[in-house]
Amino acid sequence: MANGQMKNTYVFSRYERLWHWLQTLAILALLCTGFQVKGLFNLIGFEKAVKLHNTIGLGWLIAFAFFVFWIFTTGEWKQYIPTSKKMAAVVRYYLRGIFKGEPHPVPRSKDSKHNPLQRLTYLLLALLLLPIQMVSGFLYWSYNNWEAWGLTWLNLSVVSIVHLVCAFAILSFLITHVYMVTTGHKVSAHMRAMVTGWEEIESDTEVEEWEKKRT
Amino acid sequence: MIAILRRKLPLAGRAGLPLWLILLMVSSPGPADDTAPGRTLAQQAVQEYEAWITADHADMEILQQEFTSGPEVTQACLSCHTLAAKQFHKTIHWTWLDPNADPSERIGKAGITLNNFCISIISNWPRCTSCHAGYGWKDASFDFSDETKVDCLVCHEQTSTYKKFPTGAGHPVSKPTVFKGNGKTFNPPDWNLVAQSVARPTRQNCGNCHFRGGGGDAVKHGDLDSSLEHPDMVLDVHMGEDGKNFDCIRCHSTTAHKVAGRAYSTPAAPDRRSLLEDDELPRIMCESCHSATPHVSGSKANDHTDKVACQSCHIPTFARVIPTKMNWDWSTAGRKKEGKGVIEKGPTGKPSYHFKKGDFVWEKSVVPEYYWYNGAMQTLTAEDTIDPTRVVAINMPQGSKAEPNARIYPFKVHRGRQGYDVVNKTLLIPHLVGKKGTAAYWGSWDWNRAFTSGMEQAGLPFSGEFDWVETKYHYPTTHMVAPKENVVGCSECHSPEGRLADLSGFYMPGRDSYRLVDIIGLLMVIGSLLAVIVHGLGRLFSRNGQGG
């Protein structure tokens, strides 16, 4: 595939991987229990699903606070800053180049884990979709306290619709995300990176200045 | 992992900020305890109850004299209990009228309110008033101020041998008499024995009438029948003889002969308070003893008690032992075969047809229907105009989701067909009970005469034209509280076709969904799937897919 030499690079730290897989489990469990509560299917029953969903949801909320803490103390947040640079190239790559075996226009490195498309996607996810889902979920869970908190203007059906639409969006993301894992230089390359932390990256890849994490 | 996450609060403690968040927002992060506090509270409240007495009525000379009738016994009672009849005269057990309604409206069974069983007591007094705690209410001329007409014995005697004759207007028989209705022989009471046995009322006393309303066992309420004379805890956790063995008056607390618990136009209990807040409260509400948050701290069930009555979950079905009447179609009555009235038995062993009364449906272990209920019932009278094109609600639970005191409450709904005045658009009072030669339906077999006579005795107009209309009557379900193992499960309501499928006006998780949202969501998911499949296939059949 690539013309350059491949170099084994440590991309994802232990905490990142732990967080990634913990969040994966949480999201999968929340999707399953959530759609069970909604009545899309019946596997474990409504009551069990509600209890699990609440517990996991709250657990995720707490763990997410750790992640926010981590991302700011390590400066990793900078990897989520969106950019339009090379965005067109990346989009073009996934639409055309990938079928012709062209190299990725913005290969991954330790200092630049996300290509422009990923930056935007993950930023929207971490800044918008997941927080909305957490807030709507928390409100849903705390329905009985609304009166005490002066939230009587809220409407449970609206909260539930927001929560459900976000759940569908997260599921859509999940499908796309899982597929995109296979688009590395080898089908298993990205997966290996998120499991072991190491990924083979073209050694002659120049990390351009705008991509670099400023520390 | 789940086990760890379950203990979310200690975990949150290490997170610092979220702990604040959670603590602020969770109102009751109390210590985990397997015993529901509401249960503990109530059990403490009912420990070692024994009603003590200071007099043995068997010793009293006045009760050893020769009696020949009920009123003579009453006179003897009143010679010591001089205020008893005066007190009793003020109660609904005596007046059979709603004490809180304007008397001119005649709300109550002694007035012109109706049901869809035997419709009205007017013109049918001698039969219906066999359940009046009085003697001789045989027609409209009954003297409600006569103290000697109070029947002390039916509520207080403890021999279970005191029986009022079914058509005796409240009197027992003076010589052995067969009741044609069921072929049973009624014997005159041993007056001395019954009079000397008196004590506080037991389940048996109350059940004499309340288990047998509507002319027979288990006909009316569904949650009150003779199975509660000797129930086990599975049938009723409070009355079960293998448990606390409550009598009715244990909860229906009584002051000056006024028994708490009847709900007409005003709730049986006006507010929701427990004995901890007011120890003089009637113990008529579950909350009186169990508190408003009786379940284990932090359990979702406690979040329900503001909108869902305890009964809704804790009485999964009523009539769990004896079938109760669910439908009564008067329009088919009168069928005879070779001059003899037809009687047919149904699948439950109870009659499915009786020539005097029409078609019946009986059901056992019935799932209640649910309504918002603030404790008050609106009652139709024989004067009110009805819409015969619809099912007429003869009484209707009052309340809506918006009312803070209204909660979702279970009801037995008894449906039926009964006569109405086609011209005046009112329900009709039939004169049913009477001998051959009278206008009574069971004597003349002529509905026109029966309605004419019934309405005339009620002082109400009848055009002479009648037809049949479908009606329903609601009984609040509050007895036959099941053990906690048998409560209604979450998904029995939180599902599209669940118990609360018909209650609209609010969003309920698991029950309600929005088709448009579902369609958009599913399109989103299916779109993503298709996109990645197409993309993947593209790669598979292009250079990238060939191993790069």
C-alpha cells in the first residue's frame, strides 16, 4: 500500500484505551437496556433494564468526569480542535481514494491521532451528542425531583424524545465507527492500535505543524 | 462491574465534583436496608392489639328477659347505652344518604342514585333493607327518628346465628321460614344468646351485608366477599388469619358509631397524612400506617406514590377466590320454558342466566381498570339526563392528573344494560320485588308496569316509553391486598398494551412512543448500515480490498 516504511508507534496510552473500551461497554449496555425500556425488544424485561440503565448511565456520567479531567490536564483536548485544513482531501479519500488504494492524506501519529474528519466527528460527539444524551438521561432519571428543582416547565415526553433521538444517533455513529476501524492500511491495524496501543505508521510521515499538539 | 456501579454513591465520593452533584439531586441517599420502612412502621403500630372490656353482657339481667323482636332488644341496649341510637342515627349506615350532599338532591341509596345491579331500593324496600341496620324499613313511611328501630345486633352479636330474613325489611323471622330465592330455611334467633354475645364488630358482622351486597355473595364489590371471613395472607396481607388477622374496624376506625371509609361526593380521607402526623386520624388510608414513602429508600416505587395509589400495584387482581359479577343485562329477563322460569349455570358455577334478572357474566381474578381518582365519586341520579347513544357511567371517579391529590387507582367496573326513559332521557327505577298481582316485575313480568310503579314511588316522571341502555358502575378496589411477592410488575403498566393503556394525557416510559421519532431514528440507523455496507463492498471489489 504505502510507499514509505512502516514504523511501530505507540499511539494510545493505557488510560485512553481503558476509557475507550469502558465507554464502549457502557454505550453498548445503555443502548441495549435503553431500547429494552423503549420496548423495541424484550430480553431482560423492563424493570431490570431500567435499573441497569440507570446504574450504568450514572456510572458513565461519573467516569466521563474523569475523562474530562484527563483530557484537560494532559492537553489532549487540543487534538479535538476542529480544522478545515485537508478536510476536503480526507473526505475525497474516503469517497474515492480509498477504492484506488491511495494513501491516507492525513496519516495518524502519536501527536496527531485524529484526521480532520475525526476531529470534527469526535468534537461533535464529545461536546454535543454525548453531553446532550447525558443531560437528557440525567433529567429523565431525576424526573421526580423536577418540582423541587423548579423544572416543572420541562416535559417528560420532550426529554424522552431528545434522549431517544440521541440514542439513535449514537447507534448510527457506532455502526460507522466500527466500520471505519477496518479502513487502516490493514483491516486489523486500527483495532490493534486501540487494543495494544501500538500502530504501524508510515515512518516518513511528516506531522505538519498545524497538527502538532502544542505542549 | 455492575456490582461496583450499583454502589454508585460511594464511588461517586472519589470523584469529588460529581458527588456534590449527585448528593444535591438525589433526595434520599439513605443507608441500604432490605426492610421497607413503611412495613416496619406499620408493624410497630399494630403490635399486641387486644380490645379490653369491663362488662360481660351475659351477666346482665336485662338481657336475660324474654324477647320476641329486635326492637325489644334494642330498647334493652339503649337502657344503658343511652346515646348509641342518637349517634347511629347520624351515620350513613342509618340514613343511606350522602351526608355531605344537599338533601334535596337525594344522593345516596335511600335517595334517587342508582346502580346497575337491582337499580334502586325505592319500591323494593323489604328486600334491599334486609341489609339496613334497622328494623321495618318496608316503605317510604319508615320513621328514621325511632331509636328502637336501630338494629344493634347485626353489627355486634358474635354467635353468627343472627340472620335477617332477605325480604323481611330488616327483621329476622319469628318462625322458621323458607326463602324462595335460594331455598334456605331461616330460623328465629335465640334472642338471649345473641343479645348476650355482643362485642366489637368482626369481619363476620360487617360481611353480613358488605360481602353480600347486590343480593348475594361476591356480587357487587369484587374486593369484598365471604372469602374474607377466613382469609389467608395470600388473599389479604392484613386480614389473613395466618398473619395480623385484622378485623374491618382495624382500619375503618370508628368514632361515635361513625365508621370511616365511605366515599361519595367527598373522599373518605380528605388529605394524605400518616398517624405520625396526627394520631387521631382514621386509619383508612394505606399511608395512615405505612407513610407516603413506604418502600426501601431509593427504590423507584417511592417515586410512584405521588401519582399511583398503593392499591394499583398491591392489588394485582380482585375476586381471587370467589367469582364476582361483571356484567348484568336486564333486557333479557323474563324467559320461561313451559311456564317455568329459566335458570342457566355459567362456566364459573354461578348462574349465567336467571329469568328474574337476565344475563350475567361472572369473573374470577379480575384485572382492575384504572382511573385518576381524588377520592370523590360523581353520582348519577334518576333525575339526570343521559346520552343513551353512549355507555352511561352511573358513577364516575373524580380527579385528573393535574390534581395533586388525585392518583391512579384501581376499580372494578360493573357493566350492564338497564331501562331508560326514551322521551325523558333518564334512567328508570324498576319496581322489582313483589308478589303476583302487584306491578312489581317479579309479579307482573311487565316492564312497563314495573317502571311506572318504580318511578311513581320515587316521585319522578315516566313517559311510558322505555328502552335499554348500556351502563357502567365503578367500585374502588382497596381490599384483597396481596403479599409483596405478588405485586403488579413494572412492565404490566410500562408497556404499550399494559394495564394503563387507556389512561391518556401524560407520557409514560415503556408505554408511549412517537411513530415519527421512531421512523427517523430507524432510518438514521439503517442509513448508516447501508452506507457502510456499500462502502465496504466497494472496497472489497476495488484495489483497496485486494489487500493493498
